[in-house]
Amino acid sequence: MSSYADPHRHIALPTTADNESLHRREWLVCNGLGGYASGTIGGLPMRRYHGFLIAALPNPAGRVMMLNSLSEQIRLPDRTRADLGWVSPVFSAGKTIDLVDFQLELGLPVWRYRGHGVTIERRIVLAYGHNSVFVTYRLVDGEPVRLEIRPSLQFRGHDEPVSTAVPEAYSLHAFGARIEVAAPVPLPDLRLHLDGDRRTFVIEPMIIPDVAYAIEESRGYASRGQLYSPGRFRAELRVDRPAALVASTEPWETVRTMSPDEAIGAECERRRRLLDAAPPRARTGPAAELVLSADQFVIRPAGRHEDHVRARVAGDEAWTVIAGYHWFTDWGRDSMISLEGLTLATGRIAEAGSILRMFAHHVRDGLVPNMFPEGANDGLYHTADATLWFFHAIDRYLRASSDQRTLAQLLPTLSSIIDHHLAGTRFGIGVDPADGLLRQGAPGYQLTWMDAKAGDWVVTPRRGKAVEINALWYNALRVMQGWLAAAGDHGAAARMEAAADQAQASFERRFWNESTGHLFDVVDGEHGDDPACRPNQLFAISLAHPVLAPARWQSVLAAVERDLLTPVGLRSLSPHHPDYKRSYRGDLLTRDAAYHQGTVWSWLIGPYIDARLKVHPDDLVGARRALDGLIAHMSQYCIGYIGEVFDADEPYAPGGCVAQAWGVAELLRCLLLTER
């Protein structure tokens, strides 16, 4: 029995009807495969990604919307009907049982509705490692009532537009309160089952026209579409007898292995074990919530069968990191930056090693994949920094694990990476022999983390010698120097040392901007040296082997705090720059133009805290205070998570992905780092 209480996050609901507030805050539950369920607290679908079962299927299918929405009604003892929260207007009874409470219990969403003499609780859980969702209903008090649930469908890739055509009907097979809806080949059938007393299914096919998705409209995407409903499930709901809807793409023998109560109990127990494995100081408060949120990003990639086969033959498991929900896949850069917070800070050392070994297998021409596209087995390699972050992640892993076997396995790959960078590799990535600094850039590509591209327009190309690329390069050389020396290869270690010394001397000479008191963002760029004040310069201080001389740390930190620091992360560009954009809103072109031109990024709180503690090592209280805004944010966007970006100016409205791996990882890591 654990000595700590299960983490809860309670959301104070408005005392008056405020549907806008309820429909702007979201919930998310994932299944360890990349699949998920997600929606708004109030129930109104606002995004193409909102649904009760987005299944993670073998490639080339990828992640697929299998169950979009549920219209839930209660037939009251007086035989009138009431909607349980939001219901599609097509089916609305005209009166509602109001939502009075929402909270996360162990990171899982729980709703409580009250009205017309009844109180009803609803919970949602996904079966870990399976594409199955359980939606349970419990009558907390009141006379027995009749529950009616109408599922609505639109089988499509989760990233496909909501305007995707819906047929007049999907083929349906019904077996009492069990049904199978045939999805288009090669997708599996959707199996639905209602567990409860006096359960039935009424075949009543219907098209739900003109469903509107407001956030899609605001982002400039197709925002209206149709859904198909095969009919209605019905069951009696009593205080002593709950009901549950189960939806799955798994075979019936798998679906019926566990009851809904057993599935919820198993997932709660799994989550408690995650907390048991975490450091003691991460088992309570916001840190405990973030341990559970971190788990949602660490997945076994459902689609990439070859990775699983290769790992199992070696007695290993294939793990990776989803960069963000809803639309990101696994990205090399995000995985390496997030690795420490998602796995090492949560006690998941084995998964960390597996992630590193999996990415090492996919190294090509000295490069770690930038990303694996949805439904694809092969990665894309257009990145200059993911590979250098790989060295950082391995260094953090070895400090936590002392796993010399994995280091020995990876060392030939790491040496090859260094050789490729010294000689020059793809996308213009290579060391300038004149100064030992790493340059990068190729027309039409965005190779650093500031990677927005709209059509053929690369918004922030940063071609040349970028400040964080060279901080990472220097750090990689120094860790390689140490690893090679420990392995007894003193000649190779000496070569790393010489390359690092040259890079450090050149960095001090080239990147320091005396007139501004901070670092150039890019030198030897297409238009000369770029004096813009950006957060990238922090990595010259924050990494394990800082390339910048300590005498200049205070000046750089002061510039960052003056121009870039906000309560929810760092701006990507100083407000004094002519290209500064105040908000991250509008269609894709408008958003991409602002993505790295002022927009605040939550993950950058991590390098800021690292740099701050190097300059002010005794001020843990001040460093911890800088995290308060992001902790408050955990109740404001996707509950229990950290969003991707925020507007650059107050009130710093959130945008982008509702749940971002490196935002969660860096906040958790910094919470533990600043713990007194």
C-alpha cells in the first residue's frame, strides 16, 4: 500500500451557464500505442481530433478516428428525457442534467452531472496497449433511470479533414447489445458493447448533418462535416448497478476478457505503479500529476512492426516518444529533449535505454531522424540538431543508469556521427575547417528547432552557424571525449578534445556581441551575423558542457530575462525586433509566420532554469517561482498537461498542441531540480 494519496486535479466550474469555458478546456487519455481519446470538458467536439476512440493501427493506417461522439440521454422516472451534458442538437431532449463537477483522478477524467432528482458520474479509460475505450456511468443517487447512448462515426485518418465523405450507411451486424460496424478496408471493424442491466440495442441508422468544429474553423481548416449513427444503446441505471459502453477494434475475445470495472481497476493500479517507480519527491502534488502525464507520451509504436521484431530478437522492447497530441508523431529532436523528464525523472530507466537504442538503429548518414511520418516506417532526416540532442540524451541516461553495455553498443554509431559531421553530410551540415564551428542549411529546408515552413517559405531558415547548434556540437564533442577516453581509445579522445577546443575558442570569438551584451543567433548567415535576441543562446550556458565562458553568463541571462521570459516559458524573439508577432492565431500561414517570431514556448523553461541555477546556484526559491505560471496552466488548456505554445503578449493565451511532450518533461524535470 502506497503512503501517498492518489493525485487529483479538481476544476472549478462556473456557477452560471458558461458553455464557452467548458468547451475551451480539454481532456486527454492515451493507450500506450499512440492512440487516444480526447474532447472538451463540456462535451462539444471542437477539433477534428476529438473523439472517444482514435485507434493506433499498423502502418500504413496509422491513427484512425473510430468513434467520434456519444449523445447520452437519461429517461427520468417521470418518463421525460434529459440530455447528459452536451448532446447533438439532432437528438437533444431540450432539457439537461447539468455538469456540476470535473476532475482528474490518477490522471483519468471523471464527470459528475446533477439535475431532475439524479446525480450521475461518468468515467473514461483506455485499455493500456489496446485500442479499447470504456465509458462507465454510475447513478450516485436518485431513482433508477434509463440510459440511452447514441454513438456517431466517421471513419478517417485522425488528421484527415472533418469534411471527409461519410457513406449513407456502414455495414452493421448486431448481436443483442453487441454490434460490429464495418469500417472501410483495410481498417478493422469497430465493436461496441453495452454492459448493464436490461441492455438492448435499437437499430436506427441516421446521418447527423452539418457538425461544426469551431477550433478547426479558427485555424483555417475544413470545419464542417457529417457523422453516421447506427442506432441507440439502452440500459437501466441503478445506484447498485452501473453501466458501461465498450468500443474497440480488438477481437471480441480480447474485448470481453475484462469487465469495465476490471479495466478501470487495472489502469488505476498501473498508474499507481508508475508513481511507486518515480522518485519520492515526484509522488505528490503537480509533480505526481506530471509523472502520469509523462506516461502518455512514452509509447510502443503500434505501426512499426519491424522495430518490434528487431527489439524482441535482441531481448529488448521498442519504445518511442509521441512529440505531442493530437497531431504529432515521434520526432527525434523532441524525443531526445524530452527523454530526461519523461523517463529518467520518472524512474523509467529501461524505457529510456530502449528509446535510445531504437533511434540509434535509424541513424543514416550521421543523422538521427527528424520525424517518422504518420503511417510510415521510414523516418525523414531534415534536421541539424536532433542528432546533437542524441548525445545529450545519452549523457543524461548514462548518469542515471551507468549502463556501459548500451554505451558500448552505441559508441560505433556515435563515432560515425562525429565523422560525418566533420567531413560534411546531408543538408549542408558539416564543420567549417577554418574555425571548427558547425554550419548547416539547404534551400527549402528548416533544419533547426525553429522549423516553421509555409509552402516554399522557410520562415526562419537560420542557415549558417546557429548558436544552439554549436553549443550542442561542443557538448557532443566533450561527452564523446570522455566516453572514448573511458573506453581506452585515447587517440580518438584526443581528436575530440582538439575539435572541442577549436570550436570553443571560435565560439567565444564569433558569437559574442559586445554591442548587445548577448550572443548572436547565427553567424556567417545568408545576411551576415544575426543579432536577434532569441532563447537559443541559453544552450551555451545550460548544457552539461557550456561552450560560453562563465564571465559572460550573467549578461546573457539578463538579456533573456529582460526580453524573453514570461510566466509560461520564453518568447522565441525579443519584442523589440521588427519581425516580432504578438499572437499565435489565424490560419496556417499566419500561425507559421508567428511560430518562432515571438510566440512563447513552454519547453524553454527548462534551459532557462538550468542557466539560471548556474548563475544563481543558491536561489532555488526564485527558480521554483518561475514555474508557477505553468503549474497554473495545468488547469487551463488540456487538464493535467502542458500545451505547446502561448501568445507572446499577455494574457499569454495557449495555442498549438494541447499536450506537448517536452513541455511536460521540462516542467517535471525543473520541479524536481528546484525541490528544496
